[in-house]
Amino acid sequence: MEIKLKKYSSTYIIEVVGDMDLYSSFELKNVVTKMLAKDIKNYVVDLAKVDYIDSSGIGVLIHIFSNIKKLNRILKISNVHGSVEKVIKLTKLSQYFPIVGSVKEALIQIEQAKKVQ
């Protein structure tokens, strides 16, 4: 798994490339933990290039979302598709996670949320 960071305004886009499994998902957890320590407030996790996720990957997404939510920061998960989408739906997490269709949609929603705060 590879993680690419991009910044748009005050939002960081975390592009995940490859499988999110037992052997690699901890990398995403470590990156987000470091970003939270730097007081970054807005996140988009882009899963467009993730074709496989296992329970470890789901666990990392839950951990990330819980920590970001506790700190009153904003997270959107974008481009969920294929088997990743199936796993999220099977685990009934599609109502729990803030999933949006695209990075662009996520950025628009984050900008709107920032105006409300």
C-alpha cells in the first residue's frame, strides 16, 4: 500500500493506493495519527485506487473516523467502489462512515461544514 498526500486549501487529501490489509493498513493509521498531532482539521481519504480491504483495513477506518470525530474535525471518505464497497455495506458501516462519491464532492461538503462552524 502507498499513501499520497495532497493539500487543497486547509484540507488534506489522503490517496490510498493498493490493498488495505493486515500487512499495510497500519500505515494509514500512522499517517493520520501524525497529522492529528500537527492539528490538521480536515481530511479526505480517497479510496479510488483501493481494490481490496480486509477486517484490519476496516478497523483502521473505524479508528481514524472515531479519533477525528472525537476531536471535532472533519473526515470524508471518497470513491468507495467494488469489493471495498461490498465489505463496507456487509458490515453495515455505510451509514456510519461519512462516504461521498468523489474527492470534489468531499471538498465541497467540507467547505460548507467549515462555514457552519
